[in-house]
Amino acid sequence: MKGNEAIAEAAIRANCKHFFGYPITPQTEISAYMAKRMPRIGGVFLQAESEVAAINMVYGAAGAGVRVMTSSSSPGISLKAEGISYIAGADLPCVIVNIVRGGPGLGGIQPAQSDYFQAVKGAGHGDYKMIVLAPSSVQEVVDCTFDAFDLADKYRVPVMILGDGMLGQMMEPVVFPEKSPKCEQKDWATCGTKNKRKPNIINSLYIEPQDLERLIIARQQRYNAIAEKEVRFEKENIEDADIVLVAYGTTARIVKAAYEKARKNGIKAGIIRPITLWPFPEKIIAETAQRAKAIVCVEMSMGQMVEDVRLATGGACPVGFYGRAGGMVPEPEAIYDVIRRYV
Amino acid sequence: MTREILIAGFGGQGILFGGKALAYLGMVNNLEVSWLPSYGPEMRGGTANCHVIISDKPIGSPIVVSPTDLIVMNLPSFEKFKKNVAKGGNIFADSSLIDKVWSRKGINKYDIPATQMASEMGNSKLANMILLGKMLSTMDSVFMETIKKALEMSIPPSKMHLLDINLKAIEAGFNYN
């Protein structure tokens, strides 16, 4: 199954019954799959007139308490940024997929990771955070999609699945987990009072500064809880490693090929692969920085995650960087050469 | 066992479909597989290629940098990728479209007039299957035995009436000397 199709199928199995999107390469298969499947399961598929419209439809559906998703690629996510900020400001759960392509501007259509800042630092305005999951295989795409809906509902936050064109287009076998989605009762949702309760109000406008501050602080506490409990990463052989590579998504798989070659040639290399980009696995990187001779970050960008890696190390060890951009994909051989430079 | 396969040619030659059939072939034999297409403005006429990995170990990078097997169906792709083929690897070239004499020590090059053979079978679009058949002749016999099942999984229902002719093309390639 293609990565894009796997996201769509997993979302449906996670009880997502509403999808609003607008086509853009390289993620259009998600929309196409939803268009085919949603009517058959009594769900809603709607191709909006623009990305801005689509994200605001998500805002509305999330307010009504249903599981809802939208997907796009880089330029489209920029357009959605305003809506994402509103959704965060109204404390609503939803899932947003970004299958990243080269930027800025219309950029290109080949895979990139240059939307890291946009995803983890906030594309929209205001003090808000979004959980960002970065799968590296089609199977993990499925697992992350299930998790994304659960996390969104649990913390009432937007959750982003950050892939790249390669992950969206590639096909690998997948197994869908036999689990019934956790669908919590949403007593805050605006889905009709039936004259039995006071109306719920969903809003992101608070004119009184003390009210707004109270809300922001309460939200921050939720973010702190997420940062404490929901960090996910994978590590390999970092305990004795002289050089530790940090990479996420499909890049991590390419890095792994270089890592295996290094190990074979007697270089003590290790890998840390962040799965959540926010919350960022800073603790393990801080610990690793105490032991390793160097950390090297590899990305399909000119260096974005590397800033978070440097922050996490607190200067305890040198942090190097290797990146390709614009849709170019790093080759294992080039990464191996970088590794050799540090040992 | 790991076969890193690169299939390259023009869009419209069934490059992606050939890869898909190979990926399913790995899957029906309980192997790890990955299938990565080139995508973008490349359909029909432009260059197209696809990376397939079949392995008994988990697959790291899905990108094929130095293929063990190159199935190549036009001259530009042949010129571009021939130097990347791994030592001891195979090139399956459609000699109807690639009229270059080329050889290198340690590389097995199979020249099959696939497009011509396919035309004689009544459908020039079967050239991809003929080359795939030749590749199967270099693999464990279990793959040829299970190719029908893989094709049944990779041919969309609306095209299933073409299953038999595809199988025939694979056999023709398999038996070509």
C-alpha cells in the first residue's frame, strides 16, 4: 500500500468520518482514497474550494466533536496556518497531514523536510504547540495515524503527521492493528443540547487579557504534560557510540544504511530517530551528548532540526550537519563520508 | 538474499507496473519489500523509473543507489544508470530500443528484443513483462512459480482480462536465450 493510502485507510479505521482537503502533489492520493471510501462508510468527503476553506471546515467539524482530518503539502499547509492557530486557540482536536515537498514558495514536488520549523515552532500566530509525528515507514504511518487521533482527543490539540513525498508515494506492505478506536465522550462539543444542558461555546476570541492569560497558562500546563509523557524516539547502539546520527522520517532510513556501513568498518556509530518532533526527545540527546564525541544531524533541508539538537546538547559535544534540499535526497555514501570526518 | 531492482524507461511502458508486480512477488513469498516510484510530470513520454527492493532482511533505505538488477527500456536511462549497477549485477535491456553495444567485466548484460517480441505477440506494451520474465530466470524457481499470484494482486480488476497475455509474455522472456 502507498504511504498516502495507508494514512487514509488508517484514519478511517481510527473512526475519522470527516475529511476536508484540497489536492496538491505529492499527497493527492489521500484525498482520492477518501473520496472513494468516505461515501461508502457514511462519512463526509469534501473537496473544498481552497486550503483555507478546508481547514476551517475542520475547525467546524472538530467543534462538533467528530474525528476529522485534512491533508496537504507544504504550500497548502502555509495557507492552513491561520486555521491551525484558531483550532489550537479553541482547544480542538484534529489531525493535519503534511506530505512535505521542496520550498519555499511553490518550490518543487519532490521530497523535502524543510517544513520542520513550520511544524514544530508553529506556522500560525500565538502561543501554541502542535504534536508532530514523523513516521519513517509505511507501517509506522499506519501506527502514527491511529496515535494521532488518540493524542488529539486526549489533549484537545491539533496533531500533525509530517511525512515527505517519498513516504507518501512509496509502497510497502502494512498490517492494520486490530484495535477499536478510543473515542472519548466529548462533553464540550457543540452538537446540540436537546434542551438538556447549557449550550457549549467554542471560541478563540478573549478580549479580557486576564481571561486570555488564564487560558494560555492552562493550555501551557497541558503542553508541559505532553512534553513529559508523549516523547517518542527510536535509538540504536548509542551506548558505546563515538558518533551519533540524528535523523527523522525517511532520511533516518537512508542514514541507517550509512550507519550500518560504519559499524561494519569498525566505526562506533549510533542512531537516534525522533518519532515525535514536538515534543522533541531532548533528554536522550542531552544524555548522549555527555558520552559521544560528536552528534551529526542529517536532514532534507538546510538545517532546521539541527537547532533543536544543539539546544538539547547544551554545548556538551560538537554537533555537525549534513543536508540536501529542494527535493534532492541524501545518499548513504555521502553520509558515510561525513561520519568519517568526525572519527 | 537482497535484490535491489531499478526499472527505468519512458512513461507509458509499464515501468511502475513492472515494479509493482515484483513488489507483490516478494510479498507473496513472505519477503520484505519496498516500492518507490519517481513521480511528477513524468507520465507518458517522459522518463520514469521505480525502485524495488526484495529482501529477507528488513529494508533500510528504499532508494536503490547501486542496483543488483537494472531493467532498462530506453537509451537515456541506459546511459544514465548502467554505471551504477553493482558488481556481479544484471542488466536486462530492451535491445529493440537500445542499440548500443556495451559490456563490462562483472556485469551480466542480457539483451532481449522485448518490444519487438511484444509486438509480435500483438501488444507492444508487454515488453516490460518480457524483461521481467528474463529477470525471473536468474532467480530462485519459486518466484516463477508464484508470479501468477503476484500478477493477480497487482493487476487492477478492470484489467484482469489481460492476466493471461501478461503471463505469456513473462514466459516468453523467461525462455528467451
